[in-house]
Amino acid sequence: MNDSSSDQRTTHFGYEEVPVAEKARRVAGVFHSVAAKYDLMNDLMSFGIHRLWKRFTIELSGVRHGQRVLDLAGGTGDLASRFSRLVGPEGQVVLADINSSMLEVGREKLTDAGVVGNIVHVQCDAQRLPFADDTFDCITIAFGLRNVTDVPGALAAMNRVLRPGGRLLVLEFSQPRVAALRPIYDAYSLYVLPLLGKAVVGDAESYRYLAESIRRHPDQESLKALMVEAGFSRCQYFNLTGGVVALHRGYRL
């Protein structure tokens, strides 16, 4: 596809259709806005349960001493700090994010906590990873895949930089499997979250986008199929909190 035709393509930004080239800029604006209070809002929005979702991700990662881990959309470093302890001084954790504000908050947070030495911070796009083939033993992306413009392209890039036998773990909001949860979840995410964002961050629109982006993200089976198409094997998912969140795991052949 030539440049002129690609410029005409559109994609979703929440419920809005925008030019492909514009989505990354719009998503960047969201996270520049919320970076300073991102951790606080995560605790408020999930009632602290996001910590359990992330702990489960760590447990299923199989990360061991001396390995190399890429934490994509790593933001403020919740997963990276835990991986840092697991891989030890002989291993390495790359905390990567496309957003400079999120990276800066994460760097300050980890430095203040004394988590230094084996963590590298890299600003990059998940669709165009600046790493050699067969570099990492494990890749995680938590609550970031739905913000990527080209999800299949990003999954293919992750497959490329994983070593054979390496694992990808995708932690993301998904579709509730418990019918009784759905109306409550819809009302909370679509109406309460923007009000909470306005009260705490002074930005209702960013949290309205985040709620809408969840509904445009592939459901559990669809994301599993995309991972298979990208070359991952033994793909499976685990529904957490009734499917409000799902953890997908796949292996590079």
C-alpha cells in the first residue's frame, strides 16, 4: 500500500473513527494527561485489585534468575520492579513505553524505591520494536495492547524479539463472562470512571476514552486467535474477576 492510500485509512479511538496516523498522537495525549496520577487512579478504579491481576501475571511468567524481560507499555513500573528482583543482577528488564511522561514517572518511582541496576528504560512503539531477533525470554504488556493502532503488527513484532520457547503475557481488560456483572461493569466504566477522572485528575475525557477502548478491544477468543496468527503456540487465557480482565499467554515456537 502506498503512502497516499495509507493516509486514507481510519482506526478507532474509543468510539470515534480517526485517521490511522492520528491515533498514536491522541493516545499520547491521554497518557501525558494522566501520568502524574496514574497509580492513584489504578488503585481507585480497580479498588486495588489490579495488584492481584499483576501478581498473577508474574506467577505465570515463569521468569527466572539471569533472564531478559521486556515489559511493554510498562508505564510506572509495577511489573518491571517485580521482574527486577526475579532476574537478579545477571538478568535485565527493559521497561518500554511509547509515552515519555509515563516513562519519566516510572523512572522516578523505581529510583525512589531503590530498584536500579538491571532495569533499562526505552521509549519505543510496540509495533516497531528496536531490538534484535531472539532477544527476550519473556514479554509482558499490561493494559496497553488496546491502545496500539496495529495489534496484529505489534504481536508479530513481539514474536520476532522473543527467543524460541519465550513467553508473551498480555494482561488486558476484556469481556465479563458472568452475565450479572455486565450491566454493573458497563455503568461503572462508562459513567463512573469519567467522573472519577474529572475529580482526581481533572480530565474526564481521557477516562471516557479508556472505557470506550475496552469495548473496541478483541474479546478473549478473538485475541487468542490473533496471537495464533502472529505465530504463537500453546495460546490460552485466564479470566480474572469474572472476565473483566483476562491474561493471555502464548509461546514462541
